[in-house]
Amino acid sequence: DGGITQSPKYLFRKEGQNVTLSCEQNLNHDAMYWYRQDPGQGLRLIYYSQIVNDFQKGDIAEGYSVSREKKESFPLTVTSAQKNPTAFYLCASSIGRGPTEAFFGQGTRLTVV
Amino acid sequence: AQKITQTQPGMFVQEKEAVTLDCTYDTSDPSYGLFWYKQPSSGEMIFLIYQGSYDQQNATEGRYSLNFQKARKSANLVISASQLGDSAMYFCAMREGDAGGTSYGKLTFGQGTILTVHP
């Protein structure tokens, strides 16, 4: 079945460590997105990518990095520079433009211990 | 800068009644799309409805309709005949730059409105 897969579902990280969240889609979508959601809050855009080997900073990119080497994959690295990384992370993809919604993965809940 | 504003942190509605969730947006791009998503407590994001900036008619999808007032830059979601299963967080979102430009494809969300449906 086509869809977006985020892994892992739950992730624990020690302070000072980098950690990479996986996002894979088999929908042949050009655009991919990463969002951060804090409890009871909205989704804040971290990074987005419209095509392979290109990506743009969102509203809260500091402390995060991404790559887009393949159309299907858009991994997010939470670096030690991110001071408050505990949050729910959602990945999405879409065709790119027009009346097409973004499809979301199930999310990764990251906790710093 | 916040470009999507949802001013209602929480809303309550009686089962079978209609409810309107407010959303205002700000963009200088003439070509954009507006979306509404539902997020139950499980965390998944469920797409509800889409409105394009050039669409002449308000979008409808079953019990969901979007009251699009372009001059006021508002895109309110109307849920008719509320059901207990409608209790969730609702997000308004905007994708800018459908015609290209520096903000091409940027998809941003509002803060959300928690809807509670009472029996």
C-alpha cells in the first residue's frame, strides 16, 4: 500500500546526542515536509523540500538538519544544538501544488532523557 | 510571522448541531491553497477539505464545508450535524506559491482548535 512511513514511533535520546528520524514515502510525491508539534500546540514547519537535492528552511530550522538524496526519503537529524528537542515530529508529503493534500506519517515521539 | 490564525483555542458543540471553526490567513501570493485537517488524540492527521485561491465556489466534502471569504482572508470550516467522533483538534493550513516564487510549496499550519462534541 502507498503511504508515508516514519520510524521509529518512539525515540529516546540522551542530552548532547544527535538523532535521526526516518521518513520514507512510496507515493511518488515531489514535496516533503517536517513538522514539530508540542503538546496542545499547532504544527511548526522545520524544513521542506520540493525536489531531490533541494530543501528550504521552515520557521524553526535551528538545531535541525535534513537531506533529500532520494525522492522517497527525507530524514531529519535533531542535533545537540536543539535545546528543547522533546516533541512529536510529523513528516508529510504531497504532489507539490494544486488541489492536493499533504499526506502524513504516524509521527515520531522524541524524548530527551 | 504567523500567517495562519485560529483564534478559538477550544469550542464546544451539542451533538447534531452545526459548528464553525475560524481561520484567517495572510499572504501576498495570489495563488495559494487552504486546507483543514483533523487530529484525533491518536495523533494522526486526517485531511478534511481543500480550497484553492482561484476557486469560485466554496468547497464541500460531506458534512464539511469551507466558508471562503477571500477579501477578508478567512477560510472557516463548518461542520454540520456534529457527531461524537468529531471531537478532536482541527488545524487550518495554507500552502503558498502554487504559481512558483520563493515561498513555493511552503505549507504552514495554525495553532489549532480543540472541538468537543457533547451528547
